[in-house]
Amino acid sequence: MDLRRMFEPKNIAVVGVSENFLNPGTVIFKKNLHEMEVNTFGVNPKGGVIDGREIYRKVSDIPVDLDLVVVAIRAEYVNPVVEECGEVGVGGVVVISGGFAEAGKEGAERQNELTRIALKYDLPVIGPNCFGIYSPPYVDTFFLPSERMVRLQPGNIAIISQSGGFMVDHFFSRFYERNLGISIAVGVGNKAVVDEAMILKYLEKDPRTKIITFYIEGFREGEGARFLEAARSCTEKKTVIVFRAGKTETAKRVVASHTGLMSTSPRLFSAALKQNGIIEARSEDEIVSFAKVFSFNLKPIERGNVAIVTISGGHGVVCSDLCAEAGLRLVELTEEEQKDLRSRLKPSAAYVATLKNPIDLTGSATDDDMETTLSFLLEKEDVDAVIILTFPYPPALSLTLGRRLSNTAVLYDKPVVAHVPWLPKYSMIVEGFEYNGVPVAHTIAEVVQMIKALYLRGQLLKAARERTLEAVAKTPSNPA
Amino acid sequence: MDLRRMFEPKNIAVVGVSENFLNPGTVIFKKNLHEMEVNTFGVNPKGGVIDGREIYRKVSDIPVDLDLVVVAIRAEYVNPVVEECGEVGVGGVVVISGGFAEAGKEGAERQNELTRIALKYDLPVIGPNCFGIYSPPYVDTFFLPSERMVRLQPGNIAIISQSGGFMVDHFFSRFYERNLGISIAVGVGNKAVVDEAMILKYLEKDPRTKIITFYIEGFREGEGARFLEAARSCTEKKTVIVFRAGKTETAKRVVASHTGLMSTSPRLFSAALKQNGIIEARSEDEIVSFAKVFSFNLKPIERGNVAIVTISGGHGVVCSDLCAEAGLRLVELTEEEQKDLRSRLKPSAAYVATLKNPIDLTGSATDDDMETTLSFLLEKEDVDAVIILTFPYPPALSLTLGRRLSNTAVLYDKPVVAHVPWLPKYSMIVEGFEYNGVPVAHTIAEVVQMIKALYLRGQLLKAARERTLEAVAKTPSNPA
């Protein structure tokens, strides 16, 4: 099935519009009509006029080729409309309506019928029980008024989610907080037809998308295998990240009543992800920090050898704990190296700094000391990445800090990430870092998660490379 | 030793002021002179005038009784000044300067001498190598310009930290983000004299303080036992929370070079905290959510039976996972109860809602549905606490939601906490909740941490009550 027409449509119809502006169909009709770059038609059996537009009585009355039809009516009326879409030959359908597999036996039968219709017409259907597609600037089928959500900037991260609510709240709000931009977002709901694997295959070739993030609750029989296969062919080119919910026994029961899916064993699932080159985010927070660090142009690391520069000993201790827990190693500076570095610092920092690693320059640090230390560390062969823990509280640090350190960082082919507290008055430092290629985290946990992500990715790419070499070595043409 | 004079001083002196406005002593002198409600004197051997104030050549030249002397000069000059303070009979001393036990053998000897002097004069000394005291509106010995930090509102949370940097960054910035107010904050540094136990004893009687939070890296011989003893006598009246850093082997080594302390075994330490009625925060985030929930007037819970109300199935699943991991139990609604609740909902939510628990009212929920469900759950005997996962994305939810739900919540003697995403445009909902007694978290993890905190506290109080009953039963006057 080809998803391109529905993801980048020119003409769409919304079935289920009315005079009631709280009605999901009406919300979707109005937001596409007024906010998106798409020709939007409304459908209601009663006809009429809304916002100056003629409302059609049925999909087949609409006098253009429809790339996408959005269905937002009561469950029992959905399937005949989808059948009509198939007959007319539309590009794809999004079924917003709930009342299918998540809602008991009758709903499950209804969903089977929906699948049957879609397959008959080779018609891509997203949903039911879903938010559908947000693909700016083309289309937005989410039934929430835009002014109640956040509007994300365009970017290179795609989101595919089994929960629309989690997507628009957690992904959208946190991405907004963390300055992340998206290429496309899809709420897949019950996945009667289009599933993660199909979307992943589409995104593999989507030039807007570099990172693909998933919120997954469970799979049906066979679906998981298809997903892993689609991922395997994609993960060397693009970064695929999964956050899995429904791990505990309690939550598994909840999943069944949410999307009608069975969750798989967390341990097996994690192993399968790893084996297929997919990065697993273990918490709500990790999915955001992982997506953020990959949206920057940083090199994955293979060894996980890290150096920490801080101006607060406590941050150094907390960060050391978190690095150890994430499997990262701190590279200890030798006595000689410490002496060398100390000789390059300004006297007031040199006098009190602790230089083993974490390098604690203390509140006496100046911009010069920070820059000197960063270069020193990046030049060391055994340092793969540097974490900067900073905040502009000490009087000698200037607002130029972010730009200075990031301009130093890009001279080396090693990732540098920074921690700066998230307060509007520090924006100049945050932007100084980020506009110049260094991602900023706002908690110590997040900054460690960023390096962990690059380490996970480095290990996955290394494993893939080794598999390829092994395969080459085993080919008959090679006598070894 | 009596700490009151130094924590609520009328007259202070700062030793180590100069014309250089980046100099720590100067920063402290100026901020107290211009910003705090305290008479501030400056000391420099050269004398002179700064900001129109006479600078004294030594502490003993100052013509008033000093409640506090802040020493911010090079380590080798510190001890003679402290000796002078002892002779003059000041109320207490804060030694900001580094170069003591954290800085090798010579520093350790210097610190021993400092301790000896303090004990000789029965002089409370905070530090060295510390931030000292922030006790609004009286005094602020932090050597960071106020405009570079955040200014917290007055509140009922005290902070005692072995790292000044972690305190002003993590505690202050996150408290500011989460709308928390503080009573007093102390950066204890190397603890040559005044340690956590002494401050805890002071805070036990401090009417401004209800919650006492600690950042701890390690203790010296005997110090831990004193701390636990002080906590034991305090924890039934006030809530004591500890965040421990330096748990991993890597971090333990870092602790030694940060404050010159030895860290203890994490497992033993955790057990000791629990036994003495102290709540342990396991992460950077938990310390903030724990402090926040206790700053509200909510009843601790003993059983940990929780109900979740959401409008997003995905939130319900993620929250179920986190509740299970936190040892909380979801109370399942019976078929009959579900039928009863469904009959009270508006038709559009009733049609699609999932009511087992999590109660997922879906995007069709109205304010009425949310309120009806909340009352229904709070009336159930086996529900101890309710988590509300909401956001104003669905068109039918109004900005009155926070006020409506919190006004319902307070009719019952059970804790209710809410999750609302942290975006300025939702402030009206957040404030509606919080002004009316319901704390708001901004991630699903945080909202679960809040209930976990109340559950930990409930269990601790129950254990204490049982110990008391046992002790009473064992007294000779009681024949049983």
C-alpha cells in the first residue's frame, strides 16, 4: 500500500462535520480548512454550509480526486463509508472513531470487517480509534483544536504512537519544551490495516525524517516480526527509537482495554529491539533526550569513555553515579595530565579545582578556564565524549559561554553535550550552545541520557559492521 | 551550640571584601547590604570604603555585637580570623573558602585546627568549602549574585546540602519551576563543626519549616549515627527527605575529592534511613516531587490503593507501569461499579469510556464527567488516593477544570494529585488545582512519585505507631 498520497495530500474530505464546534469532525474540518495547505471538503448526510463551504452528502459527491478521507462518526456507520472510499478510489482513510477492537466482541467484529474492506480495495486505512496524521504543512487529522495543543517547529523527528494522548501530551509538549522539531506524527490506534512496519517503510525513504520514534503498547500475531524486519533494513541509515509501555502485569491488562492488543514479554522485546538495531528508551524522559541528541549532528561513540567538566562538585558526583548506571566510564586524568591542565588554568580556579574527572573547576571558573579544559579533554585520545555541567551562577562566567564552548567543540570530531538549567534568563547560553551544534539538557539525568544514546547507537552500528564483515568472510569467493 | 543567632542575624560582617565585584566576599557583602534585612559590615586589612560603607581592618574593630561573620579569604588566612571571632564572641561563622579537607593533607590539618578553635570557643562554624546560609529575609551568604540565580518564594521547605552547586542549581531552579517555596537553605560543605544533625535539631523547632530535605554525599565516623538519632526524634512532627549521591564505585571516589568524606554502603544507608523514619528520594526528580507533595496539606496513605482518572489511554498505561514499579496497587472497579459510574456520565463519554481503572474517559470527556468520576472514586472505601491525568486538549474541557476538581477533592479526606503539562497557556488549570490544595505534576513519573511519597510517609508513621503500642504493651504496669 502506498501511503504517500495520504501523508502529503492535496485534497481531503472529513466525514462527520456539523454545526457543533466541539464535534471531532468539525474540529478536524475547520483546522485543515483554515490552518493547513490542503483543499478541505466536509461531509454530512444532511448537507448544508459551514464556514462558507458547501457540505457534501456523501464522499462520492465530492467532485475532485481525494487523497485522504477522515472518518469521525459513530462506529456503526464507519464501514459503509470506508467501502464507499474504496469504490471511489481515494488515496487513504483515517478512522478517528472508537468502538472497535478496544470495545468488546461486537467492536472486534466491526474491526475485522473494516480490515476486510480495506484489503479488498488495497486501501490504506489508519486507525480506528486513533488521532491519525499530523503532517505539516499538508494535513492535520488530530481532533484537538490547535490552540489547545502546542505547534511544533518543522524538524527531522517522526513520531508513531499507539496512543494519541501520549503523543500530543508527552511527545508534543516535551518536544516543545526541549526545542525539538518534527517531520510527521501518526497516531496509529488499533492498527486494523496500517501498522508500524508499513509506516516505517515509508519513513525510510522520507527525506524530511532522520529519527523515527515509537510509542508501543503491544503487537498482534506476526506484527512484531514485520516491525523488526522493517527496522532492520532502516536502522543503519536512520535512528529508530522505541518507548515501550505496558511492561508490568497491571499495565498489560490496561493495554488490552486500551487498544485491544496483547503486550509481549518486556525482556524478549528488549532483546529483539537490540538485535534489530533499534534503540530502546527505558523511560518517558529518555525518549525525549534520545530524540534530541540524535536531532543534532553528533558522532555515535563506540567505547563509552566520558569526561565531565563541571563547576559544582555535587553535579560531578550525581553525574558520576548516573554515568556508572548507564554503563559509561569516566576517563581518569593521570597526575601528570592534571598538573599540565592545572598549569593552563587561571590562578583562582587552578588553586581550588579538582582535576581527576569529573573536572570540577568550581565557582572560581572563568570562560577561559572552561574553554581550556574542554580543548584539553577533546585532545585526549581516550576521551570519546565530553559532558559539560554548567550554569551561569558564578560571577566570572559570561553569557558568551555557550557560543565559546560550542565553537571549540566542533573543532573536534567528538560529541559534546551540555547541561544548563531551564530558565528564560539563561536562554542566551542555551542558544549559544544549540545554534552551534551542542545539544543542551536541563537536568543531569538528561545530559547523561544523551551520551548513553550515542553510546547505544555506536554499539549497534559496530555490531552491524561486524555482522557484515563476518558475512563477507563467509562468502565462498573468499578462501578464508 | 545555638544556631539561632547565625540563622536569623541582625548584624553580620563579611571578611574578604574588595573593589573587585567578582570577588566572593564582595558579592556576599553587596547582596546583604542591598538586598537583605541585616546590618552588614565589611572587613579588609587595607580598610577603605565600598558602596559608601566604611570597611573595617579586622572583625574586632566592628563596634556592634556580630551575630554572624562570613569568611571568604584564602584558606591559609582563615583560622586566625575564626580565632578572633571566638575571642570577640560572635554568634557564628560561615567559612566559604575552599582549601581544607577536600584538598589533601595540608588542608585536612588546617580543617582539624579550625574544628579545635571552634570547639574551644563553643562557636558554631558552617563550612569550610561551602555556600553557607540563605535565610530570607535575614541573610544570604551564597557567593553568587542573586540575579544569576532564582529567587524563591517563602515556603515551608528547608534544604541542607553538602553541595552548594547542586543546591542552587537543582533544588533552587527546580523548586522555582515547580512553584515551591523555602524556609531556609544551608550549604554545609566539609562540616568541620556544624553538621546535618545539629541543623536538624534546630529545624525541628523552627516554626517556618515543615519539610526538611537533604542532599548527602557521605558522613564521617559517628556523624551518620548522630544524624539518624536527630531525625528519629523529628520525623513524626516533620517530614525528612534524603537524596543520597555517591552510590556507585566511581562516584564514591569523586565524593572523596569533593568534600573529603567517605560514602557509606547504599543498601545499609537506605535501610537505616527507613528505620529512622526518613524518606529516601531515589533520584534527582523524586526529591523535587516529594518535597512538593509534602508542602501541600495532604494525608499520608497506609495501603497504597490508587485510582487513576485519565482522558488518554496511553497515559493510563504508562501510569499503571509506574504505579506498579512504585509498589502502588490499582483498585479495580467491579462490573457493577463500572455500570453505575457509566450511567452517571454524559452520553458521549459513556459511549467510549473504559472504566476498570485506569478510568479512561477519553477525549470525549467533559468537566462534568471528570468531576462525577472523581467523586465516585473518592467515595469508594478501598480507594486511598486518586491520580488525575489531564490536559486541556479535548475541546469540551474548560479552563475551570482545575478549580472544579480540587474543590471536589477537598470534600474528602483523601489525597488527590494531578498531572497537567507545563505550558504557560495551561496556567489557569494548574493554578486552579494548586490554589485549592491539589498539587500538580508535569510528567506522569512525577505524579506517581507524589503518591509514592505519601505512601512511604504513611508506612513510616504506621510503623512508628506500632512501635509505640508495642512499647506500651511491654511496660510493667500493663499485665498483658
